[in-house]
Amino acid sequence: MAKIRFLMSKPGLDGHDRGAKVVSMALRDAGMEVIYTGLHQTPEQIIEAALQEDVDAIGVSILSGAHMTLIPKIIDLGRKEGIGPEQKLYLAGGTIIIKEEIEELKRIGINEVFGPGTPTKMIVDHIFNYFNNKSD
């Protein structure tokens, strides 16, 4: 299996990126190539970066509370560009997301939601399991 290319994104006005950086370092340590978009990205910028970098997975880290607005927009734009959840792994995390919202995010294409305090090994294992079990 080729090295997994993972885009870590921080959409919206959220200025807290410690968790995204910790997860990014854990993914790098596990052998993945991580592209970090930096703070305050629009959904359009995130999808453009995913296209330019030809990533396998897109992570959305958000703490602002705008997850139910920004994440669906990112997924919709990804689908329009041919890199939706049908083609790429989409993960979300950062903030506490209630059960009903997690169910809705999964329904629209987020593969998994990782809340605060999730062990980085669990995230790494989830990504490797996804790609090891993917058949295409």
C-alpha cells in the first residue's frame, strides 16, 4: 500500500489548532503524509487543497460549533469535484458533537467522528483499517 496522504483542515473562524496539530503529528509518526491547511480555511479552499495535493483522506477539525454548516458544505463541494466520500475518506473531530449530529454527519458522508480526548492511536488505527479493508 502506498503512503496515505491525509489533508488536515481547520475551517471557519476557529482559531484553536492544538488538537489538529497533535493528530497530524501522530499520523506522520505512523507513516502517513499529512498536509495541514492552516487556520481559517473556507470549504472551497479545503477542497481545492485536497484536489491539488491528491489526498486519500480529508480530516476536518472544528471547535467553533459551525460543524453542521461547514462540514456538509465541504462534502457537497467534494462531491461536485469528484472527491466526495464515495472516493475519499472523510473524518471529523475537535468539538463535542451530540449523537444526533454524529448520525447526520455519517449519513451525509463522514466516515467517523472523533471527539475531544480520543487517543491518537484510535484515529491512526481507524485510518489504516479503512484503507486495508477498502476494495476498489
